[in-house]
Amino acid sequence: MTTGRWQYVTALIAAGLTSLAIGTTGVSAQQSIDVRTDEARQFSEDFERLTDVTARANFLLSTDDGGDITYADILANPDDIVLNFRWAKAQLARGDVRGASATLERILVLDPDLAPVRLYYAIVLYRLDSLDEARSQFDRLLQMDISPDVEANIRQYVSAIERRRKRLSQSLTLTLGSQIDSNRNAAPNDKVQLLTGTPTTITASGDKPNNDIAYIGALRYDVSYDLGYQEGHEVFASLTGYGSDQVQLDALDLGSFSAEIGTRIRGGYWMLTPTLSQTAQSLSREKYLTARTGRLRLDWNVRPFFNLNGDVSYSDERYQNTSESSALRLHSGQRYGARIGGNYNWSPNHRTTLNFAAGMKDAARNYYSYNSLSGELIHAYLFGGGSYISGSIRYGMDQYRDPDFLTTGNSPQHRTDRSTRTRLTYGAPLSTILPTDLFGDSETANQILGFLAPINWSVTGEYLNTKSNIPNYEYHNARAQVFLTRRWEF
């Protein structure tokens, strides 16, 4: 008997046993596991990106960028304070922070009582990590005639300086929200699916596209310790918990908990970050995956406005069977990944990110093993007042190594999936929409407003379209999300 026929006969026997054990939903369960595992991993990446863009938006100072000023204009009018101030803004817009520092310092020599210029100078010193000098400038500003809003902004910087001076830094980030999906169970687009190569009509309502609402919560604790070197080397650790509770499809309730430890080794224009992490995931409150991951990342600041970065990773993934699926152990194996990307800051408001990634999954059964390629383009625009908009498009391809005879029968067809994901997010602090007198003007009202104002709200729309040469795995899903995020630093 040839190898192909033997595999086919084995698949038929397996199909019979599987049908007795779990019915004809085995293929759907397989897709569900793949989709949910990737979803939890993707949420972590999206969470970090939105945290980064929110932090940058909160510290952005909206100004006239002086784009029409040239250095020749400065040489012609070296004592023109307004012209020099606009030139400093143009330097900041190009990412020339040190040049802007020198220009602002020259203006203050001409007129030391210009509070707006001194505020710019203090912020530039802060960005240059000259914390002692920045603190001195902020203290001097607090003695000047400034508005309450500017004073509040200055005190935020002073608090940030004090936190950065501490060798031990900690933060807690809480996210609560909800999402709605048009096809939460990732059901096939067509009304048929293959079983041992035979098209089978989908009749069970659970195997058809189901829309559903989920309530989501995430809590992350970060801690870092400065090792005391001039370069700023540090060690860090984080704990992250994530949960998604479906209103109707309880079998798709998703949970994830991860712990990570690593170090940041800094050079003049580069940073090396090795990390180790462990993640546990559950479906319908049943643990189904434990993954141990090692990652090595390198960041290189080619120019003040251009950063290159890349990483390599290795994961050991151990699946265990659940009451929903008795074949999850066959997904166990090793995952290898490599990524290279870059960030280009067109201005302090605009950042474009481009990533290319390649991966390989070695599973216990080769029909669950695959090679992957993907590319992603992200652009973020930061408005004044801490609001932002971020859009992205990602295209990926997964090529499976062996045919799954339980699905394709005696056909040697290898599964190939191509997916496109587009996302658009808008976010802002609650302070942008809350009136300052919403709760009155009492001390308690101010405390309530002070707690709510830093909360960031965001709205996301997403569309995922997956094409496959096997109809079982071809599906699409539209998703809308609303999140509230609060961060505490101490």
C-alpha cells in the first residue's frame, strides 16, 4: 500500500472516531483554536501600540511649526526673537532637538522673561534627558506669571522628572471595554465545508456565522529598575491579564495571563532588549495552551526622526485537550519568528511604521505546521490635547506543509490562507469632552474630575477578510470596539 493510500485510510478511521467523539464540528474547533490563539497574541501587540501612541499624544505640544523659516532668515535677523522662536519650532518639527535647544537658549539670553520660550526650552531639555536642567527651568517658570493650565502642565512634567529620577519605576494600566463581531465564531463564508473531501452542507446554527457582543478587561503591571549606569541600562518585568466574556457564545470566552522579564541594554544610538515570557490561555474557562517564549530585539536610531528595529523569537507551545476538542494536543510544537521594521516621524504629529515578519510553526502533526509571511503598514496622527487617530493594514499568508486528509480526503491539496486586516482607531482623554464644571466646583468634585480626566477613551473599527483554497477556512468578520484606559505611575 502506498504512503498516500495509507494516510487516507488512517484519516478515514480518524474521521470516524472523531465524529463519534465530537461530531462534525472538529474542523470548526480547529479553526477556532487557531483564530483565538492569534487573537490573544494580537491584542497584546495592539495594546502596546495604543499605549505608545497615547503617551506620545499626551505630551505633544501643538504649535506653529515655522515651516517657512530658513537658516538664512536667522542669519539676516539674528536678534529677531519671534523669528528665532519660529525657527526653533521648525527644528523641533524636523527632529533636530539639540539644534532647537541651542536656538531657545540664545533667545533667553536676549530676553530671559519670555515664559513661552522658557517652557519650550524646559520641554526640549526634558526630551534630551537633561533632567536637572529641565527641573531648574520648570521651577523658574512656576515663579513667573503663568496661567493655571500651563502651571498644571508644568507640574505634570515635574512629576515625570521625579519618577524618572527614581531607580525603581512602576505602573499599572487598566483597560475596560466592549466589542461586537459580525462573525465571532469565524464560520466559513459558504454554507458548505469539506469533510474527507466531501462537500457537506452546514446545518447546525453553531457552525454558521454568529454575531455576538463581548465584555473585555485587561490589567497590566510594569516594573523597571535602573542599574545605575550612565547609559541607562535597566531590568524590567511585567504581568498582564486579559479576559473576554461573550454574551452568547460562552464556548469562545477567552482568557490570557502572561509574565515577562527582560533587560534593556543601551548604547549611543541603539538598544538591545532580550526577554523571556510565559503565557497561559483558556477557552470557556478551560486552560488549553501554555507557551514559553524567548525574544531578542534590537532598536537602532538611524536619525532623530528614523528608527529601525527587528527581533527574533522562539516559542515552545504546549496545548492540552478540552471538553470542546479532543485533538488540541496535536497543535503542540515550536514556533519561530523574525521581524524587521522601521518608524519614520514625518513631524512630531505624524509617524509611519512598516513591519515585515516571517514565521514557522512546527506542530505534532505536519498538517498543523505552517510557514507564514506578513507585512503591516501603520500611520498615526497626533492632534493637540492628547487626541489621536491611528490606521493600519496588514496582509499575511500561511502555507501549511501537509494536506489534512480528514478535510481534503485523498486530495494532496495543501491549505493556504491569505488574510487582510484593516483597522482605524480614534482616541482622546476624557478631559477633551468633560466640562470642567460637570460636578460643580467643590473639592470633591475636583477630585472626581481629576480621576476621570486622564482616562483615555478609544473607538476602533476593524475588518478581517481571510481567503483560503479550502472553503472551511475562508471567512470574514467586522468588529467594533470601545475601550476606556487608565494608567497610574508610581
